Amino acid sequence: MAYRLSEDGKHSVIVIEFGGTDMGPLIQMPSALSIPLNMSLYDWGFASEPEPHLGGRVLATPRGKVIGGSSSINGMVYVRGHAHDFDHWAEQGATGWGFADVLPYFKRMEDSDGGEDGWRGHGGPLHVQRGTRKNPLYGAFVEAGRQAGFELTDDYNGSKQEGFGPMEQTILGGRRWSAANAYLKPALKRRNVSLVKGFARRVVIENQRALGVEIEADKKIQVVKARREVIVAASSINSPKILMLSGIGPGAHLQENGIKVIADRPGVGANLQDHLELYIQQESTRPITLNSVLNPFSKALIGAQWLFFKSGLGATNHFEAAAFVRSQAGVDYPDIQYHFIPAAVRY
């Protein structure tokens, strides 16, 4: 948001960020992706409510507590989503969110090194690439899908999502290409963009107008004033929290917690839907998985190669093959997404 709003030089933008620096190999090295996901330094550590359809289990719900937010701790997998999802939202009243409406923005944001002509963007801030797929298991996965009767697709972000094929990554020059690297850091080079370190407590609202943001910084409560607008972009969990603390949310719930109601909005803080992820692991009959080379000595070599040359096994997230399939007959479009890596993992 700061990158786009400050492009014309006419508007000044302040970005308020509580998280720390994203510098260092734990975030910037793609293959280290599982480490920040398990560190309180980088992850808020949220958990779901007990899930009734999962035997009451509580699920980890990572969200980035670092410059770049969740894009600095995610798996660097680039998936636009199926066109029918966007069109469904538009049909439900989300005007301007149909796929034809959002496609120009997807293309504008991308700098894709391949993909289907007419569907992909070039020259945008967010670099999108495909892995080298040198490990033979990537090809075996795609071929297994074909033999099982599934379709193939060369570009799931193009006109045809459904099928088995290569997966795309937000990586550039062997480094994680997060929102911080793609957007925020270039924006901060402009005179009209500033970064303020602080914890956003609430939006200051008077006479139904947002005047600024109350933050906690250096153990003091301060107010950052806004001349024009306040934009809340604090993740799908922290954004509704900030809104409710500001008086925007379910009126009765806010009153129960001693918060003055500015706008009674029952949907704020509810109805979060997220994708479940589970692991299906198979034993390889040949010693060609990543695990066969992940001894302490080889890990040191992989780290050194990445550190000095930004290449090798450290320069990829290893999600280099994928599939989008339908779970059963009668489903209109894919509702299952496979990520394939040639290794056994446990995050």
C-alpha cells in the first residue's frame, strides 16, 4: 500500500510496524522457511479455537511479526487463486472483485519469468519464478498425476489452474522476495515514506472520522496523526482486533469489554476461514530425496553456498511441483492444492 500510494510523490505515508528486522539468513534464505515459522521472534503464535470437526484440536495459525509480515515467514508459494472464487465474491455483492476486475492488478504486480502470454505480468515489483526441478522426484510426481488420470497444466496462474505441473515461487536471486523486499524497502527510499516502530493499539476516531493511530513505542503511548486516511493492514487476525479496540465491531461484545461503540458491525472479528494443511509422506525406494544429503556437513556447505553465492539447495523453497484437483465428482473446480517436495518434513 505504501509503495503504490507514494508513487506520485503527492502524498506522504507513514507505515507503523511492530515487528523486527527481516535481515539475516533465517528469513532471507528460502530453504530456511520452517525456522521463522517456529520462532516467537518472528511469529505472533496465534492458535485457532478448538475445532469441533477435528476432535477439539487447536491448530497453529502463524502470522508474521516482522518487517514484511506473513510474507516474510510463509512458504514463498505463489498462487493467485481460481477465477471462479473471485467471480463468486462479485456475485455475492463484492463489486469490483470479479476475476476480470483483479487480473490487471495481478499482472501489474508481477515480474514473472515465464507463464502464459496474456495472463502474466512483467516488470512489476514482485518477482515470480519457477524452480529448476533438478530432483527427479518432481517429474515423477507430475507423471504420477498424469498416469492417475489427472490433467496437466503448465501455468496454474494462467487460464487453466487445474492439473499437475510446475509450482511458482516468490524468490529473486536466491532470496525470499517478500512484500518487504518487493515493496516496502523500495518505498522507504522515497522522501514521502517513513517507517515508525510501534505497536498499534487502536484507531483514534472522533465524529465518525479516523484521525490517527494510537501506538505504544518506547514504553510510551503516542498518537500518530493522519491528515487524510488511516489504512488498517495488520493481517486477518490483528486487523479485526484493532478495529474492535477502536469501537468498530459487534456492539454487544464491545460493550461487554468496556469499549465505546463507534459502529456496530457484527461481522468484524468473526467468520475467518483458512485452508487446512496436512502432510502425506511416502518412503522413497531410492536415495534421491533431500534427506539423503542433509547431514551436518552438507548443511554447512549448503549454507555457505547460499551465503556467498545465493545459489544451490539453500536458494529454493523446494516447492517446485504442484497440483490442483477436485476432491470428488460434481465439484465445479479444484478444491484441493498439492505442494510437492522431495523430502520428509515436520514443521
